[in-house]
Amino acid sequence: MGYVSAVSVPQPRAASAPDSAGSRRSLGAGLLLGAAGATVVLLASGQTWAEGKASVGGGVLPLSADGQDVTGLPAALAVVGLAALVAVFAVRRSSRLIVAGLLALSGLGAGISAFAGASDRSALDEQAAQTTGNTSATVQALSHTAWPYVTAAGGLLILLAGLLALRYGSRWPAMSGRYERDGTPRPRKAARTAPDPDRPEELWKALDRGEDPTREA
């Protein structure tokens, strides 16, 4: 008599737990990078980027220009990046990829424009011309601070958040769709039944209206 041995077949482990953990990590990193990058860009854009001097009436007048004077593009793109970061969770599928691409591009644009403004002198030259009343006047003893590079670093953080959204955004949760209209017919509310004239509250309402509730229709 032959014996049949039962061989247990190994069952594959569920991959949902690691995927869920990786999704949460990428989500947290994307939110942190995007929010931190936009904050850095907005704050650094308000700092002094360049300093110099202009000759006025035989004297010297110190001049300075902040990031907004040099270029307003990094701050504007940081605001776009923040909006795109929020919108990533409001859309799904291909729309999420488009918004994630916009997030990445806003960070790239903010970084490039800030880096380009690190050596800009046009803002101070314009101030020198306005101060001296000479359109050909230029700033002297020009120097630049490190704030443009800090702004560019903030743009890089936004870019990294966009790249994370492009790579892992399809696994991130979306906003609840309970209020979204999907085209399915909504159940109609039940029609209100006619009031019962014999109920006490109906009798009081009739008295308030000046009617005689004991009178038959």
C-alpha cells in the first residue's frame, strides 16, 4: 500500500504591507520637501541679495536689493509649487502625473532663476540711476550675498518633491470622493406626507393662523 505524503506549497507573502510602508514614507518625504522648499524660497527671496554704492553729489550712497528686486520668479514659482503639492491629492491617474510634473517644473524654474540672479547687477544699476538722476549711472563696489543660493536650494527641494510625486504619486491616497459627482442618479427624498390635523401640534398651528381646528372642511 503506497503512502501519499502531503507536501505543503509555500504561499507567497503579501506585498501590501511593504508597499504601504514605502508609500507612506514617500508621501511624508514629498510633503516635507515641498513645504520646506517653498518656505525657504519665499523667505530667502525677501532677503538682501546684492549690495553696492552709488556716487551722489561727491558722496557715496549705499544701495541694496533683495530677491524680489532682482527677480520675482522664484517666489511666484514657489506659490505655484505649493498649489501643485496640494492639488496632487485632489486628482487621480493621469491628472496626478500632470500636476506632479508641474510641481517638479516649478521647483526647477525657481532654482534656475535664483541661481541666475546670484550675479545680477541690473536691480542695483536701476537704483543707482534713479538715485543720482543719471540714467547712465551704475552701481560701484558691487557684492552679492549667499541668499540667492539658499533660494536655489529651496527650489531644489521642491524639484525633489515633484520627482517623488512622479515616481510614487500613483500609490498616494487621494481626497475623499464622497462629494464628487460620478453621474449615478441620487435617490430622491421621500415625499412629505400631508399633516395630520388631529395631531396636537397641528391644532396649535391652526390656532396660530386664526383657523378653527374643530371646523370640518
